[in-house]
Amino acid sequence: MTYENILVEKRGAVGIVTLNRPQALNALCAALIQDLGAALDDMEEDQAIRAIVLTGSEKAFAAGADIKEMASKTYMDVYLSDFITKGWQRVTTCRKPIIAAVAGYALGGGCEMAMMCDFIIAADTAKFGQPEITIGTIPGSGGTQRLTRFVGKSKAMDMCLTGRMMDAAEAERAGLVSRIVPAAELLAEAIKAAEKIASFSLPAVMIAKEAVNRAYETSLAEGILFERRVFHSTFALEDQKEGMAAFVEKRKPVFKHK
Ligand code: CO8
């Protein structure tokens, strides 16, 4: 399949999606979101793909939703179309692991999209921000909610009310990103992490992802119960039998992803 606003590559078990609207710093226009959704649909269906990396350019992961596209929309336009929920949610409904590899600007919807991924690896050049307040609006795709869960109220308020940017070091200290790597190594490091994940049992990985995400949706007691139930369910996997047998037999496991 060919896409206008993204580049897609499959490297072994890793799918790589690169946001590619350099003329607009990867601003997330509707056509790009549609391309991204189609690429994720394809990767979810492709049995050979077991982890996904979502990245942008050296200068920008994405500088936000496309302001030029949004500027003239009316309340009825955005309300009746439920702007922009549908396409954007495709990232959060992806059941396979998805890593955001962020260099340069991740602003507004760009920061929100990175936060929709399972974790963020940042280049030392990364800059995160929710500058919507500077253009008379507020974050619309999780910036007031996910960011607050990541970094706490004080910093989330600071980001959303002043519109200032956080550099990679501050983002790591605050818990927004999992690790920082030199910009030149960003994609290689993200692919290495994805390959590591892809080497494990796919169903176990998917179950782990589901369980961690549950922590954001429920009480601790309910989350612990969910974890125990799905932990028990891993004992039905061929891969759990293989993984534990391999440990006991002091050899490397060969996962069948079943
Ligand atoms: N939308 C559309 N075009 C953009 C965007 C954007 N978000 N960001 C940059 N561009 C375009 C510029 O207009 C410019 O195009 P042109 O050459 O045709 O004028 C080109 O990209 C290069 O940008 P700059 O010349 O501005 O580059 P600089 O290096 O000088 O500045 C900045 C880089 C600081 C990143 C600057 O471009 C900027 O401030 N961008 C806007 C950042 C912003 O406000 N983002 C938030 C947007 S609102 C949002 O994301 C709401 C999210 C809601 C999500 C749910 C619904 C969508």
C-alpha cells in the first residue's frame, strides 16, 4: 500500500511508521491520520509484525494537529464530526506494542500522539509541549488527561497554562519518557527495543500491555484482580510452557507466539 503522509517499512518483526509531512513539521492533518490508521490496521493484521515504532523527522515528531486545517472549522463542524476522536483513537486501540521514537518537536497533538503510544524513547533533541493555549484553545486529544497522569498536576498545569516546552531531560525526570538517547541513534535504539519486545511471546506481550493500560482505567484493587486473572491465563500459552521449560533446562526459549 502507498501512503501520502507517512512512510512504512517492515523490518523483520518490527513495523516502522514514519510521519512524513516535512513541509508542515509533520502537522497531523486528517489525511495523515487516515494513513496512520490504515498502516496500523495493516500491521495489526500482519502476523509477522510483533512490535511497531512510530517516529517522525529529526526536526519534528509532530508539531501538532494541523492548525491551517482546523482554523476555519465551526463548533458544529467539530462537534458533529466528533473531531478528531475517531482516527486518533486508532493508536490507543492498537493491541500490538507501539513505541514512540521522538526527536525534535512533539507539540500539541504531536505530544498527545506520543503519549498514546506504549512508551516514549526520546532523542536528546526532543521538545514536548501543549501550546494550544497560545492559539486560543486547549489540548483535545488527551493533553490535559494523559499528561497529568504522566507528570502530575503541577507540571501538567504549567505545560497547559503557559504553553512552554519541556526538553528531553525534564521529560525524562518527570516520567513522560522512558529513556533518552543521542539523536543520531534514536531510530536504531527504538528498533532495538522493538526487536527485543518482538523476540518475546506475542500473546504474553499483548497481555502485559493490556494489564499495564488497565492501571489507567480502574482502581488498584480491580487492576490487581485483572492482572491476576490474565496472569493465570498466560498458563494456557504454549509460550509460557516453553519459556519456563527453557529456564529449567538452561537453554534459550523458542517462542511460537501461541
Ligand atoms: N499546523 C500546521 N502547520 C504547521 C504546524 C501546525 N501545527 N506547525 C508548523 N507548521 C508549518 C508552518 O506553518 C510552516 O509552514 P510554512 O512554511 O508554509 O509557513 C512550517 O510548518 C514550518 O514551521 P515554522 O516555520 O513555524 O518552523 P519554526 O522552526 O520557525 O517553528 C515551531 C517551529 C515552534 C514548532 C512552530 O512551527 C510552531 O509553533 N508550530 C505550532 C505548534 C502548535 O501550536 N501546536 C499545537 C497545534 S493545536 C493542536 O495540536 C491541538 C491538538 C488537538 C488534537 C485533537 C484534534 C486534532
